[in-house]
Amino acid sequence: MTHPAAPEALVVMARDVFDRQFDERHLVRLRRSARVQEPVLCENLDDPAFASRLAGVEVLLTGWGAPRLDAARLDRMPRLRAMLHCAGSVRPQVSDEFWAAGIRATSAAEANAVPVAEFTLAAIIFAGKKAPFLAADPSSRGADEFPTSRFGELTNLGRTIGVVGFSRVGRRVVQLVQQLEGVTCLVADPFADPGAIVAAGGVPSSLAELLPRVDVLSLHAPALPSTRHLIGAPELAALRTHATVINTARGSLIEAAALERECASGRLNAILDVTDPEPLPADSRLRRLPNVMVTPHLAGSLGSELHRMTDAALDEMERYVAGEPFLDEVTADALRLSA
């Protein structure tokens, strides 16, 4: 039964995304808290067929493929009060006019952080054993080479992990690596509360102090003009020989040419789920180096993990209807420092 105070809602995202994120269970949840006409999905807010629907809509549930809510589109939605994003960053959807109109926004970025952090933990553990590099190296013969290899010592005991960016994902990674015995987790983030870092199990550090101490460098900063090539040639040169660079955040954080030089020399290893450009050209040297593992941006939510984000957005819908505070509200000020 639909809630008596139910707002009129509309789902706006690409068709293939909708099909993956909204199964019958999620559609039932949506209809319990909102008034939803058919079709539930709008793939194009500029479609004249949706003009009358847009005039009455109060809540949009958006996702990948949703357009930017600029002045012209907002003019067609005079009753819009909230955008509940069923994905991570809302940056592609919001505009100055959106914020000026006082419309509220939420994100499922916290839900999306779960699989990224899980993937990163797996990458850290594999980096300790140099597993992907030995698997890709035809010269690796087997146990007679252990416990060392040309990629560095094979161990996850007593490692020092460097986390750059105490973001949603970064915080989870700091917590997850605590299960490794003897681990020290250094965290560099000039905007983070040092107390929160310590509470998660990390040690606050500057980037300059962190780099020469770590066995693994894991990046979790947002892609902003100020973070472009945050890890460039000088930063890479400061890392220990055989350190592994892991990037599950944004490719632009690393100066790709500098990383390629360091990995080609054999001094550093890398596990890259994101690159710049993305995807890498087919002839990129990074694709051919045995000490570099490149995966196709798969750390984030995929398959059944997408339902976690849908549920997060529908949780926010239920809070909105009940007059309760949002759990993961996004503000214009917060967006300046996040993805």
C-alpha cells in the first residue's frame, strides 16, 4: 500500500541500468513509498511525452545515464524537491541552478564504497604475495624461487600500507587491512579528522612522510583539479623499490607516463582498476608489463551489488516520506571536496 503522504516520483537513468537495478522487489518498494505512474522509467527528460509528468514530479531517482539538471530541465519540474541518486557521484547531474533552487540530493556512494574497498583489500593481499605479477611472468618457475622474486619479497606480514584519501572507500580500506598481522596503515588526507583516522586504525601522515615508508600505496582521493597527477614522477621516485601502487579511485590521480617508466624499469609494481586515459590504448606498454595488472574498472558495484545501491536510494525515499533526515545527503559545499 502506498504511503498516504507519498510524493510523485520518477526514475531517470539509462534503460540498461534500470533493468539491472530495479527488479520486481525494488519496484514494489518504490510503489509503497511513492506515487509512480507508468512508465516508471524516463530515459530522456527532454522527451515531450513526459512534459505533464515532469510538472508534478517531486522526487527523481537518478542513476548512470541521467542528464544534468540544468535550468531548462528544472523549469519543467517546478515541484521537484529531491534527487535520490542510485549510484555514486552526483556531480554529472547537479548544476548551480539545482543548488540555487534548494533541491536536496542524496547519493548511494556509501553503498558503492563496499565492493571497491573489498576489491582493494584483495589487491593489497595479492600485491603482498606478488601473485598477479608472478602469474603473468613466463619466467616464474615455482616454489624454488620463493620466498623472494624479482618483483620483491612475498609476504603480507608486517607490511606498511599507505592510503591516500580518507574517503568513503579509504576509510573502509583502513579498517579492512587491520586484519593483516602486524600491519601499519599510514593515511594522508589534509582534510580528514586525525581522530577519525586513528579510530579506524590508521596513522595520520603527510604524503611526503608516507611515500618512502610504504610497501603498498593505495589511492582513494577524488578527481579534482587540485588532485590531478597527485602522484607524479617525484612521488613515485620517493617510493621504496618493489612497492606496489594500487589505484581504484580515478586514473587522473597518477601521472601515467611516470608510472609506466617506473614499472618498465622493474622498480615499482602496479594494480590499476582505473587509468588515464580509460580504457588504456590497446598498445599501451602498461598492458604488457608482467608487474602491472590492469582490470577494466570493475571494483565498483556490478551484478547483484547494484541492488545495494538501489536499496540505499529507496531507504532515503522512505526517510523523505517520513520526514526524517537523509542518511547520505550531498551538499554543494561537500561536493567541492569529494568525487
